[in-house]
Amino acid sequence: MASIFTKIMAGEIPGAFVYEDEKCAAFLDVAPMTDGHVLVVPREEIDHWIDLPEDLAAHLFAVAQKIGVAQRTAFGCERIGVMIQGYEVPHVHIHVWPTNAIKDFDPANKGPMAEPEVLKANAERITAAL
């Protein structure tokens, strides 16, 4: 069965995309830790990040870094957080989010489901900075 991320990348479920290529896609998290929280997801369904082929892992992190630079420009934040944990969806995804404090790293502080127009506006800010 396809993961929710595969369904988002296939257009079966709406997503606020900021980046796409043949290997991965990046879109806004619907329950963000901060505004501009992006998930970088490989198109191939791989459950655990240690199982990624080296070239794909390098590509995902290069995309995450590019998005982080854009987030810093778009949101004027102090730092960019990065995390891989993989408990919520069994499909590798790198969390990349603007942060100004250590409390922004606690997944327990995730916000409620964001409104589609908020996601769209945040996606536009990031894509404009890419």
C-alpha cells in the first residue's frame, strides 16, 4: 500500500510543494513545528534512512540544505532545524524547519493542522527564496 507521502507526490492528496525532481519532493508539513516546516521525501518508498543508497541520501541532504538556505531567507530565523525520526510514516522523510529557539526542536510542540492557505503562503515564501 502506498504511503501518505507517495499519495501526496502522486497528487492523490493535496500538498504545498516547494521543490520536486526525479528523486524526491519537498512539501510543507501539515502539522508544522514552526511556519515553513518542510519534509524532504524520496520518491522511492524506503522505510529507514540507514537503508538509503548513498547517492540518494546525499541528494536528499543536498536538497534539504538548499531548502534550509531558502527558509533562512524567507523567515529570517536564527537557525534551521533538521531531523529524521521516521515513527509517524514508514517512508524516509527529512524534517527541515526554521527555528529561533531550542524549544522548536521538540516534536511535542508541533502545531495543529495548518490551514491550506497558510501552507500555500509559506510555500510561496520558500519557493521565492529558492
